[in-house]
Amino acid sequence: MKIARKKNNPKLYKNLNPEIKSSYTKTNRIAKVIARSGLCSRREAERLIISGNVKVNDKILLECGVNVTSNDQIEVNNQPLPSKVATKLWLFNKQRGYLVTNNDPEGRPTIFDQLKEKLNTRFISVGRLDMDSEGLLLLTNDGDLARKLELPSTGWLRKYRVRVHGYVIKKDLELLKNGVTVDGIRYGKIEAKLDKQQGSNAWLTLGIREGKNREVRKVMSHLGYNVNRLIRISFGPFQIKNLSSGEIEEVKSKILKDQLGFSKPKNKNRK
């Protein structure tokens, strides 16, 4: 949900006392603060606020367009907001047959259930891969970072190895370099290359920068090819390389610093 920047509306603060209102200048949006704590993504933080599950200084907050400072006491689901920890990023090789969601009403397996057996960390995914897709998935403990990295504005190319059923015509793939419209949805430029035809199946390498919902499958279906295997092999500067299926690997702090501009927290006791 996009939050418009506008002048403060007195109705937004009907549950807040004057002391809280006065602390809302030159600070951070409440959803951003919650996301940065690693508790959840920014979208989920906004849902929690709207549903009345967030308090600021013991007052229920119902609007997302509110700023807070480090002096404000924030509670989510009646629990104090966790202190922000050092931002981390992991590479995870997702297996086919797992959902990228925290809760599934149908009880199907999720990657987060799988990850609980490996690390005692709350993971937030950078975008998603559908249940039948596999390969590289970026995970972080910083909801604000997850939101930033999944936006097309990063300009990061996401590459996929794709197996389709059918005899691929190279001219069909050339049509994608200028983008394509499918069922009223416009998809941007797609880099597509035929790697090899293997009987009635063909292997392709596709590169996209937007990552709209089921983009690769929908575009290939539009061209008349049914995707029967989809593997993400890279996301921006991060590659799956030799990471085994179902395994997770933390990105080293030096690489985080180089690629994302992060650095290790300073040691206050160091002189």
C-alpha cells in the first residue's frame, strides 16, 4: 500500500496525546521502524497498524502516516518492538514444492517451516518464488531492506533458467526485448536466449528487472510455450552458484558493504 505524503490530519491522532504528537517531526514512519526491527515486512507492518495491533506510548494507532522517534514506546501485538539488530542477508536455494509465505490456510509446506530447522532467525523474503519454482531467494532480517531490494527501481537483473514444452522459435524470443502486454498487463524488456532444444522441450535463459507476479510463466504462455521448470539463478549481484538445493548461506559483511553500502556496527569500546 502506497502512503501519500500529506499534511497532518487531526483525525489521525484522535487516540494519541499531545506529547506523542509533538515527537513526530523529522523522524521515521512507524511502518518503516517496525520493518527495520526485523519483526516483519513493511507491508505486513502496515496491515498490523490498520488492524489496530500497534500501540505508540500505550495508545492504539490506526493510521500508517505517522512518524515516531527513538524515544517513543512501540508495541506490536501487545509486545515491545524488538531492538534493531545488525542487518543480514542470506542466499537460499528454494526447493520446488514449498510456498514462500508465513502462513498457509491449506497447511502446505513453506520455506519458513523448513528454515526453522536450520537457524533460529526471523527471515523476511525479498520478493517471492511460486510453489513450483526453485532457485535463488534472498532472505533478510530487515523488512525495510527487503522492500527496497524487491522494487524494480534497484535496476537489478534477475536471471532464470527456464525449461518449456515446445519447439522454440528464436523470433518469438526477440519480440520480448521491447517488452510485451499480456492480458492487459505491460511487462518491461525481457532478455531471452535459447540455450538448447532437447526433444520436445527447450532450455532458455531469461533476464527480467520487474519480477511481476508469475511474469515468466505468463509471458511464455503468451508465446505458446508451457513452462515445466523454472530456476532463478541470480538476483542482481548475487548468484546461486554451487549452493545445494534447500541450503542457506549468509552473505559476508564485506560483500554487503560492497554491494549495498552496509558496514559493521562500530565498536563503542574501541579507542
